[in-house]
Amino acid sequence: MGAQTPPGLSDEKAARIMAGLREGRTLRPFAVKASRFDAYCETHPDYAREAKALLPENLKASNARKGAARRALTHCKYGHPLSGNNLYLAPGRKERKCWTCINRRDKSPRPPNQEQIPQVTAAFNAGKTVKQICWGTVGNRKIEKPILTFRKLRLHRELNPEFNRFVVSAMADHNSKGQLRRFNPDRARANIRRSETNDFHKIVNMVPVYLPPDVRDDIAQSILVALLEGALQRDQVKVRVQQFVTAHNREANKHGTGKYGLRSIDAPAFVDSSTTLGDTISRGLWD
């Protein structure tokens, strides 16, 4: 082999690869980058002709061997037969599944954990759809990691009527805004801005009127941040307003500014929040 050998693939290693290809192997066991293998083939035409003819057939045979163990299974891991009426073939993938296990998981899914529900609440408040939340997809494109499975979301909705009402309301609101954005985007933006402003005023009106106006605005803003972070659901606002009033007063007293004094911009926007007041100022109320 008189041609110059590319860096990273010696003639000796190339010879071992060729021997492996003739035995039915692929490039994987030899830990060689495809780019270096291709570069070697470009400088060694005779080598390339034989290697490029063997490689596709070896890959095809290797893939067939990978699925042989699964194809040979007669029962699922729980002992149910993978045949007859209990056999389910996944569309497009030709993957065999057990109907008994599918039905069991569908009827008795594992409940969501404590971190997933606030994330789902925040996602719905941000206008995300069920497909984005459960599959991470928009249309047919996967754009993000899903938060939880659809089974878990359905189970939590069935066990928590208040949360289910929140989801139904959020989905209806998202669908109506989506239709409006599709046919009249300028009007949609104006309506969304008007709705956000109205939401803020509604929350302010829930805050006790004996408080100074600036304090009422601060508390309303804390409630909005809680909604955006998923720590609060819309139907919980009215019954939890007093908790935010108490948290605001406690925070003011802790910093020695009095019951209605100034607060540090490094202080949490509301109790147990990871968002500071400085964050809400820098990014704007509705960002």
C-alpha cells in the first residue's frame, strides 16, 4: 500500500479491519471514526472497492442479529403470551407488545411525583399544549423533553377535581387563542395583552383594600409570579391571597423595614420562590 496513509488509521489497522469485514463484522469493534475510514478509502481505491461492498451487507446482517433475541420471545417479562389476541404490533415499528401489560399500565399508572405537577401547572399557564407537556412535540416535531406521560396526567386529573378544572380551563383558553392567532394575529396580540392586564387587576381586587396601593400591587405581582412558576393554580388564587399578604408582611419585618416598608430586590418574590424581585423587574411584568 504505497499511497500516503491518513492520520489515525495505519496500514496495519486497515488490514485488520479488512479481515474483520471479510468475517462479517462491522466497523464498530475496531473503534475507528467513519471520517478516517472514508479518508483511507479515498487514498486506497482497491481497498475501498472491497470494503465498501462488504460493509452494507455486514451492517444488514448485524441489525438482523440484534433483533433475533426479541423475535424469539414467546412471552413478555411478566409471563403473558406474545401471541394470539394478547399480541399487539406497534404501528410503523413492527414492535411486539403485550396487551395485558398495556391495559394494566393504562388502568393503574404510577402517580406523578411532587416535582412534575408544579412543572405541568407552569406549562399550562405558559400556554403549552398537552402534546408539548406529555410528548414534547409541536405538530410532528419533537422540540423538548416531556414533563410526564399522558397516563400520569390523566390519573392526576381523575384524582384531583380542582386540578382537572384548571386543565380544562387552560386547554379551552389555549384553543381559543390558537384559533385567533391563526386567523387574526394582530387582534390576538391585542387580546392577549388586554387579558393579561385584566388578570392583574382582578388579582389586585382580591387583595385586602386596607393595604396601601403599592403593597397591593406588590402582592398581586407575587401571585402572578407564583402562577407562572406553577406553584399556584388559577382557581386557588382567591383562597390563598391571605397567605401572600402574610408572607409579604413577614418578609418586610425580617428586613427591618416595617409592615409596609421597602423590600430588597434580592428577596424572594413570594414565599419559597426561586424568583427574586430583581428578576421580575429586569424581565418585565409580562415577559
